[in-house]
Amino acid sequence: MKLIKSAALVAVSSLITMTAQAGTLEDVQARGELNCVVTTGLAGFAAPDENGRWEGFDVGFCRAVAAAVLGDGEKVKFIPSTGKTRFTLLNSGDGDILFRNTTETLSRDADLKLTFLPINYYDGQGFMIRKDAGITSATQLDGASVCIQTGTTTELNLADFMRINSINYEPVAIETNEEGISNYSANRCDLYTTDASGLASTRAALEDPSAHMILPEIISKEPLGGAVRHGDDEWADIGKWVVNAIIIAEELGITQANAGEMAMEAGDNPSINRLLGTESNMGEMLGLDAQWAVRAIQAGGNYAELFNNNIGPDTPLGLERGLNASWRDGGILYAAPIR
Amino acid sequence: MNQKAYLPGEHPNLPPPSSIIGPVAWIRGNLFSTPANTVMTVLIVWLLYKSLPAAIDWLFIDAAYTGDNRDECKARGSGACWAFINERLRLFAYGFYPIEERWRVNLSFVLLIVATVAVLFDNLPYRKYGLYFAMAFPFIAGWLLIGGAGLTPVPTDKFGGFMLTLVIGITGIAASLPIGIALALGRQSRLPIIRLFSVGFIEFIRGVPLITLLFVASTMLSYFLPPGTSFDLLLRVLIMVTLFASAYMAEVIRGGLQAIPKGQLEAADAMGLKYWASMRLVVLPQALKISIPGIVNTFIGLYKDTTLVLIIGLLDPLGVGRASLADTKWTGLAYEVYLFVAIFFFISCFSMARYSLYLENKLQTGHKQ
Amino acid sequence: MSEAVLPRRNTISRLWNDKESRAVIVQIIATLLIFGFFAYLIRNAAINLEAIGKGYSFDFLTQPSNYDINQHFIEYTSRSSHLRAMSVGIINTLLVAVCGLVLATIVGFALGVMRLSRNWLTNKLAYVYIEYVRNVPLLLHILLVHGIIVHTLPVPKQAITVSDTAFLTNRGFYTPKPVFEPLFWVVGGLIVAGILFSLWFTRYAKKVQDQTGNHYPVFWINLGAIVGLPLVMYFLLGNPITWDTPELQGFNFKGGMVLRPEFIALWLALSLYTASFIGEIVRAGITAVSWGQTEASYALGINRGRTLNLVVIPQALRVIVPPLTSQYLNLTKNSSLAIAIGYMDIVATIGGISLNQTGREMECMTIVLLLYLTMSLLISAAMNWYNKRIKLVER
């Protein structure tokens, strides 16, 4: 009986987690695992592969944070979320950090009590439609049925766009991207709308991608970034500077392959030295060690590598860098300096 | 005609005429007794003729049982593609439970059968120890499934499939039984405040849909916990499911309590038994016995309701099926998935319903002299 | 709590051993515990909300909702308030619940009668249907029906049509919409008058029958008053209804009325599922009326139809109504599963999109719970009233 009692105690206590009041960083380190909220499956951004291993652009950032904080990019528990559950998962403490192609907005920042990390993907909302519908512009959509994920900014943008252009339409609310694909491919709706990057990903997953096109109109600004809960600035700083480090690594030519080597000893470029911890310990200011950025970069590479491996021109998604090119190459990707 | 005269009592027993027994008579009596009946019969036979062969073709004859993806499957047969179900069978059974730890699920299942047998059959040897074991079973199973204390811990988000259905269903029913008894007694209590609280709780829970309670579990329950504590999502769901089931359980048991004649309680009073003693020794044993069919029915309802957890992101069999449908290799096989899950639920619920019916009949004869 | 052996005990145990005072003590303790527990929960919530800087306020309800809803029976745009969105959700829930109740009752009674049929095939068919449907989770039925509608019905361009006025597609069932001209209201007034007349007439006929034994053909007279006269008037006024027929324009049909796939799927699945339970209830109710009652009625020379009407059904209803009530409640509550297929009911509007766009989990869930509670209580009250009316009047 005693054995059973203690077994029960162990079982129950492992379900209830007492988190120390101290802060998210300590919690994560004590747990030895980062809880990262991602989407339920959006090819290229975050989706489990055949072996159940999560892969993608957003996943890459999760792994980079885990590598910086815990020293191992594999120590991540991915929490799949719908557009509706994502913030609740973060605010209830189930997730430590969120990378789920989430648009930064004022109300989310102030009212939903999120702290956004630097933008890691500049996106905009578009429409996907069957080619045989013979439509060339989003202004010809009168009377169409539009599939749309609920609980997203796209839902609000769509309502605004349609109202401003006086277009009548039938919104068909769906919960997840999979349901969206299922409804769209069954022709329950004429259009599927979400961020252009998401459309590219969805289109690649359709049976015959060439039968579908993405309309030229981009109807909104969708700066996508990670987010953490309000109220833990130290933790927000870590997320913020891991993202910045990944972006800066591209500018400085530090890659997954050469980061370790370059961190062996200080070089001529003080920017590189500061990032890789060979000069003035920046990691300590964040509550981490000096090698934090090296590990973050080694987890999945710099921004260019993350982009090209997951969503770039050579992947099924085939997205161009466009706005997301580094500011030196004509894009608007511009990270604050590490100094 | 060779007429033979018989004396009274000498006539041999003749078989009944063929219009009373035999297949022809049966068909005439049961299928064509009136014009309206004839029309019905013809209509139904025609409907079955139209639908049954096509259904059997799709289900079995034209179905494909092997293949690595949808196209291969469809090339082998124009009917159902069972290869998909076959490939995902383990996912349906265990969810994402780690492969090397699945023996723990299997062991728990075997122990569950042992515990169930001990509870259901009352003429087994050593039944007393069996009952002790059944009482300890939820804790043992919890330890086996979650791990800790010597076993590798398995996070509950890896739970899924039929295993999750059983975990939620059985925990819900086992934990709700004592709460349900307490609530039922509270509702019958002569203390007005206790009665008020019990009625309030029962009517509140019965007045709202389970899905909203699950939403409460997933969105706002964490706010009510002491600052800095967080419950596992599965635990939160279990709490809500238990509360939900206990309200229904309370009503079932109240029915049982009301069926006990007042004289029983008065007799217990006369014997000098106190409230708890008379409840424990006289009223509850009888009331619970009468309530067993109702309890089984509540369990069936709860068992079916476990599918709702997919809406808040837990992967029960239906959730596993829906997630599998998103696999681009196997798109468009919804019917196979739904049918498979439906058959699973049908078999388990139907057999439980039969058992409950059997009990009901058995108990009824016991009470009607 | 051991038996009192010693004559003298201290005050506390004396209070405890006294039945009356113990009752008071137990209740005070229970009250304190329960209120304490709630106070503790509220304290936690207050601290937790404070920590992330959220309040508890219903101000957001008057803010524009900013999202569109496809099925709305009251004026609604994305500029309308969250409160308005909630009202749309309530109406959609009520719509599917009421339609579901009606269809479930009809199909359920049909199934119950089929189960009692002496035709073996009819009986077994109903049995197989009932057992299959009620042993499979409702959510599965909803998803399956929705899947069948969306995946197997044709797209609007290849719609199945009924004489070019009604169209069946995977985007819904389009039917002509009646447009009432002003003169129609004369007919409408006549229908209302007919209903009032028949209510009075039924009572009057009963009174006459009770006093004199004379029997009026109540049903036919009422039918004439409610349907016959208005119908005559309708044609006299020259068909004061025009029909707005749906037409294929661009992507979809325009005009007319539409039952969307989400509504149809939820409605059918809910009704057919609940009907299987109602079927069993009806069967049990009718078998509960002993055959002797029917025989006695025949012996009195009462004909078959009136025996059913006056002897069997009133007694069967007494057995049927209480469990029927709980089935009606279940159906209403189960309509919340709408969220699985995107039908915009209470849970999907205020408890779904509004909750998510505003981040007001507490407030939105409070509203949703209260709404369902109110609906359940209203249905219970109505059915209890009806149950009391048909209850056996004991002398």
C-alpha cells in the first residue's frame, strides 16, 4: 500500500509544476527544456516530419533560443497551437516563447499582454484562387466564398478590405490550416486567404499546385515575429537578442559551419568578436554565458541559412527574399547592433 | 377423404397447420400481414438491394489493404483504402507515446482487464483481494503511464489515441463516483445549506455543455491556480471531466437512493445506527446496486464525450485521424478514418450497453418478487 | 464522535452530540469552507491577472468586433459591436436547436413506432439504426455529415437543381425566398385570427362534450380556420407573394435563401443522433401502457384512432416527457459542437473569435456559461410546466 501511495504521489506531482517566481529563464533552465508554441503544421515554417521531428523556419528560431539558453537546440518541446489558442497557451504559462508566424500589432502588444521580439519575417496578406476561375485581381471577388482561419489578424484585415472595397463575400471560418486546405480543395470556398508566405506553403501542399495562383494584391502589413509574456523583461531580452544575433550573423558572414571556428579566438572585426563572445562578455548581461550566440547560430545557421533551407527559392515553397533581404541587399531586415 | 372416428381423448396430437409455423407462415405473419406492411417490406428490400451490394463492394471487395500512399492504394482497388489505417494503427492506439515505452501502456491495459473482471463478476475466488487491487489500479496505472520513481517520465502531451480515451474515461468515472455519492447524499440531506450547494453545483454543471467546461480548462483554469503553479493540460481536462461526470453520477445515484423505501432508514434509526453508519451499511449498498446500470450508461456517455478533447488540442482517436488526414501522402481518405473510429466506438459502447441491459434485467427480477 | 459514556462532557462535545446544534455547526463549516475556497480562487485570479496587467471588464462588448459572420439573421457587419456578434451567435444557436428539436422529435417518434411495428424488417432496420447511431460519438457524426456534404455534393456551377428554382451544392442548399407584398399581411392577419379561433374553439368543443356528450369535428374545423380561409383569401387577393429565386452569378448563387453546409451538417447530425435516443424513449413509453387499457377502450366501443388519442398517448406521454426533457437539453447543449465545423454559434462567436481577438478569456467564458445555463433552465422550466399539465390528476 505504501508503494502505491508513493507511486500515486509521484504521478500526481509530475503533472503539477510549481514554477519558481523568479523568472522564465530560471524555470526553463530548471526544467531543462524550452516550451515553444508553434503552429499545428505549416510546411516550411513549423511542421513535424515523418519521424515526428519538428522542422521549419519558426522551429529554427525555437531551437536557436534553446541552444542559447540550454546549450542544446534539441531541448525544445513544441506546443502546436491554433490561431485561437496560441496566446492563451503563452499567457497560461504552458509555453515560454512563441514563434508562430504571428503578426505584431498594438492591441496584441498592449491588450493581450505580449512582448514582441524583433520581426523575423515581413509578410502581407494575399489570396489564393483556382486558375480556372479566371480572376486576376482581388477587386473582382464579389460574391465569393473565402476560407479564413479564425482568431487571426487576417480575419480582421479581410473584413476591412472587403468593406472598404464594398465587396460582398461569404466568410467560411476554419480552425486550422489543415481544415483550410481540406475545405479549399473540396471547393467549399473559392479563395483561401492568409499571409503570402502561408499561401505559398499551402499551395505547395495541394495536389496540383500549378492549378492555383496567388493574386497580386497584398492587402495588409504583416510583420511576423516571436513573442513572450508581459512582465519578464529579462526573458524578453534573451529572445530579442537571439533573433538579432541570427540576423546579424548573416551580415557578418557567420554561418552554421564557421561559427565554431570563428569563436575559437578573437579576430580583427570587433563586431564579430562581441557576437561570438571573444571580446567583452555580452552573454553575461543577458544572464547567459559568453558562447550563447555561437550556439544559437550553430543550431540552425544564420538568417540566410534558415530562410533558404526552409522556405527559400530551392524549397517547395519557393519564396524570394524580397523585403526580407538584409538592409545591405535592398531589404528591410535591420537588426540593432550588439554592443 | 378417409374420415376416422375418435373417441374423446384418443385423437393423436397433430402438428400445427403450416399457416401457423414454418418459414412461410413466419414470412406471411411478419412481413406481409397487411397491405401497409407489404408496401414497407417491398420498400425496405428495394433500399437494401440498392445500397448493400455497393457498400460491401466499397468496404471489402474493391478495398485495398496494402500500399505506401494514396495513389498506390487507389490503383489497387477503387474502394476503401485500409492500408492507410493499417499504417497508422499504432498511432491510433498509442498516440505519440514513445515506442520503447509502449509496454507500459500494454501492461496497464492488462491490469485494467484484471481489475474490471474483479469488479464485474461477483463469484470469483479471492474476490476481496481483486477489489483491493481494483481500488489501487488507477494509481498504479497513473504511475505506469506517466513514469517517475524508476520509470522514464513520459510527458502527457505524448498521450493519444485509444489510450487517451481510456485514460480520460476511466479516470473520469472512477473519480466521479465518490464525488457523485457525496453530492447525491448532499442533495437528499436535511441540512438546507448543504442541499443548496449540492443542487447548485449539480444544476450548474448539467446546464452547460462539456465543451465549454473544456474551454474553461484550456483557457482560464490556470488563472485560478496559486500564482506560479501550472497544471498539465491533461490534468486540467481530467479535473473538468470528473466534475462534469460527477454531476450526472449524482443524479443517477439519487435515483437509486429514492428507490430505497423509507422503512429501511427508519429501521436503521431504530437499531441506533448513526447517519453515516446507516448510509454505509444499509442505504448505499442497496442504492448503488440499483444504480449500476445508470452508472454504466453515464460511463458510455462520458466515453463517447472524450472525443471532444480534440477541440482543445488533445489527440484522441478522432484527433489522431484528423491529424493523419493532413498528411499530403494520404489526402482525401476521410471516410476510411471516420468509419474506423466509428467502428471502434460502436463495438466498445454497444458491448457496454448490452452489459448494462443484462444487469438491469438481472436486478429487476431480484426486486420484483 | 464516540458514544457518550461519561455524564459530563465539555461544551463543544455537547454541542456536537446534539442533533440540532450539530446541524447548524456542520452547515456553518460547510459554508465557510466553500466560500473560503471560492475566495481563494478569486484571490488567485486577481493576483494572476494583476501580474500580467489584465483587468476584468466587459467594456470590450461595445467595441466594434471587426470580423464578419456568414450567417446572420439580424443586421450585422464588421463594424457592429461584440455584443451584436454575440446576439448573432445566440440566434444561430437557437435556430439550430429549435430546428433540431423539431426534426429529432419527428424522426424519434417515427423510429419509436417503427420499433413497435409487427413488420420484422421495419423493426430490425430501426433497431440497427438506433444502435449504430447512439453508440458512436456525436462529434464523429457531425464531421462525417459535413464531410459528405462538402466533398460529395457538386460545386455551384454543376448544382443539382429542382426545376431551376432550388439548387443543391456543396456551398449549401439554395431555395427561393418569399417576398411579402403589403396585401399579404391581410392573409397573415387571417392566419393569426384562425389560430386564436381554434384555441377558443377547442376549449368550447371540450366544454360542450363534457356537458352534453356532443362531439364536434374539432380537427377539421380548426384546419379550415387556420389554413383553409387564409388560402382562399390568398388566391382572392391575387398571390400577394413573389419569389426571389437564386441565380448563379460569378462565384455563387445570388438571391433566395440558403442553408449553409455547416448548418445542414450540424442540424442533421444533431437531430438524427438525438432521434435515436428519443426512439427508444417513445418505444418504452408506449409499451408501458398496458394492453388492457386498449382492450378496455375497444370494449367501450371507442374506435381505434380515438383510443390512441384519448387512452394510449396521454398515458404514454407521462412516461415519455421526463426523459424527453433531458434529451432536449442534451440537444441544445450539444449544438455547441458547432465549433468543430465552423458554424457560428455562441461558442464560435463570443466564446471563440471575440475571445481570441480581445484576449478576454474570463469575461467571454463567463458570458458563454451564463447563456447556456439560462437556456437550459428555460427549457427545463417549459418542460416541467408541460409535464405538470399532463400529469395524472390524483384525487
